[in-house]
Amino acid sequence: MSRDDVLHKADDPEAERDRKRAIWLLIFSVLGFTSPLALLIGWIWYARNRMQIQRTPTTKAMVLASLGICIAYFVMAGVGTVIYSISQAMR
């Protein structure tokens, strides 16, 4: 069994390109400081290419997980800001 048998190339170059973009989106969404930008770019990219992304289930899963991580960071930052504001107002 060769390396090419295990790691075969995708037949569709567009699917391979989308998979690589989804990986980069996942990387930038996990980093906290790039998460808001990843949310904006990822949301626009997913909305424009939804049908193309849905053809590959793993790419769709990576994109949706990335957007979920971005939203979680955004919510945590918002809740932290509200808690900080309340604590400062009570002083």
C-alpha cells in the first residue's frame, strides 16, 4: 500500500480548494484575536458558496464548527464586557 492509496487526491479541484479554505478558517477561528474577522469572512464565504460547500460533508462540518467557535468567542467577549461594566458601575 503506497502513500497515494491512503491519501488520494480529490477528483474535484474546487472541493480541494474549499477544504483548504475551511482548514484556514478553522485555524483563524480558534485563535481568539482573529475570531471576529474569521466570523465575518467565513459567514460571507459560506453564504456565497453554500451549495458548493455542502457537496463535501467534512468541509461543511469544518466551516460550521469554525463559525460556531467564532460565535462562542464573540459571546464570551460580550458577556465579559457586560460583567466588567457592571462591576465598574458598582464601585
